[in-house]
Amino acid sequence: MYHVLFGTKLCWLLLCVPVAVIGVSFGVLGHGWIFLLSLLGMAPLAERLGFVTEQLSFSTGSTVGGLLNATFGNATEMIICIMALRKNMIRVVQLSLLGSILSNMLLVLGCAFFFGGLKHTHQDQKFNKVTAQVSSSLLLMAVMGLLFPAVLHATGTELQMGKSELALSRFSSIIMLVAYIAYLYFQLKTHRELYDSEEDSDEYDGASDDDEVLLGFWTSIGWLTILTIFISLLSEYLVDAIEGASNLWNVPIAFISVIILPIVGNAAEHASAVMFALKDKMDISLGVAIGSSTQISMFVIPFCVVIGWSMGTHMDLNFELFETATLFITVLVVAFMLQEGTSNYFKGLMLILCYLIVGASFFVHVDIPDAHPGA
């Protein structure tokens, strides 16, 4: 219990969790305070979820452990989205997932390049160019899946107005899930040496601050369950309070969903990516930042479409033209940054500045979704 609850410098933020629960239960706090407390309380829970998952991976082996890290690394975003889908808040789902991708690709990767480059100024840091190109290709495929429904709706060329776009989204989601499963097989089975070479494995084992086995298998499972329950609870509070907080603070919901929520959800990835970059282990750092973006775009987004389908909710891949264009440009910028297989502080600075431009754009962007099935 000590290692799980007090093994992070963010542990004091856990005090926000009971305060938020009391505030909601007795109705003594407004939407703004509930949203803020839930947001702050979720940061250490998300970080501890990553720690417990890493502990579990020591008991399951590297292959299953890698899959567990990939799955639970984005558990916070998935839980928030499922809670929002239950309340038919489809735009919150779309914008928060888009924000997670943008945050990982620009802010997290940018900070890793920037701080790693400042510490290792004598030469450019290097990473595996092949795996980076595979991830870039998957991200471009995800952009294709999101682009066609948006363009189809914007041009008014649907075969059956209001139905073709939703059908295309569901079909594309299934294709994207198949592609992601094939990618996992490629990564964990046939071309595992590209991602998990003996040298990288030794580096990872020596690099992690939590490489000591502190939790057993069933203890880890128990803590995963407990943390997931509390994250689900705070996610429901967040979703319920987001509109009230937006009105109270006079901040657009699009900005809260795309910028603020993902920064908290990606806190663990952010810290890990920078830590590994400072230790000149860029392959691991890149795997954290770009791997998370790849999973959200190729697994979490289509998964939410399928889940919404089963719920009778018209969740689709039409993220609107402004949002889709932002993602398209971001993927292109990052793909160009990765093509040389090297990084430095200037590349990191450019990515961070790009993220500031994206943040400013969503702050002045009024989200008025068109009358389509996912609106």
C-alpha cells in the first residue's frame, strides 16, 4: 500500500479524491470546483495506474507486459470516453481523444526531444527510424479513416443522407481495429527484434526507476481494479461537470476537452518520455509518446465507435473539418521530424511551439458541430 499510494510526488493530490466525492454526495460544491478537484485527483491515479501495470508486467513476461502497458496506458482516456458515451456526449469523446493524440505527438514528444537535446547537446540523439516510420504510417491511416467521413459530410455527397456517413465510420472502425491487431502481431511476434532487441530490453530494465518488483501478480490485479474504480468515479464527475465548468470559467468546451483533459490523462506518459530522453534512451521515449498516439488513433477511437454502436449511440468518425485538418497537419509535421531517425532540442522546441499554436486555435474555436448522426 505504501509503494502504491506514496510512491509518487503527486501523492498529495490524492486528497482531492475524497473531497470531490463528498462535494458531489452532499451537493456542497459547484460544477467548477467538482471539475477541478476531479481533474487534479485523476493525475496521481493515472500515474499510479501506469506504475501498477508495469509491476504486473514483471510477472507476465515482456510480450504480455508490453500489451498490458499499451492497454492500461490509455485506460484513463477510455474510461472518460465510455462515461461520456453513456450520456450521449459524443463531441466530448471525439475532442478528448483528438486532444490525447495531439498532446502525445506535440507536447510529450516535443518535451522529450527538447529536454533530452539540452542534456545531450554534443550530438543529435538517435532512435530506430524503421519503427518510427511504421508508427507514422499507422497514424496516416488513422487520418484517412477520420478524413473521409468528414469530407463526405462536408461535400453533401452521401448516398443516404445521415446514414452513409455513420455506416462508413463503423466499417472503417472495424478495418482500423483489424489493422491494429495486425500491428500488434507484427510488433510482438514476427518483427519483435525491431521493438524489443536484447540491448533495448537491458536498457529498459536498467532505466526504470521502478524496476524493482514491489507488487505480486494478484496484488497488482487488486490495485488495478481499485484504481480503475476510482478513475471511473472521477471520470463520471468530470463528464457531468464539464459544461458547468465551461460556462463558469468562460472557457470553450473544445479547449477543455482537447487541451486540459489530455494533459492530465497523459501525465504518466509525459514524465516517462522525458525521463528516458534525459537518459538518452530515445527508442523507449518514442515508444511512449508515438506508441500511445498510435493506440488511441487505431484502437481507442474505433473501439469507441463500436461501443457506441452497441449502446445505440451514433458515435462516428466525423470529427469535423477543423479538428480533422489539425490532426492531419500534426501527423505530417511529426512524420517529417521522425524521418531522419535523430532528435535535438530545436526539433523539440518546434513541436512545443506547434502545440501552443494548436492550443490557441482551440481557445478561439467555437465548436458548432453540423447536424450529422454524431453531433
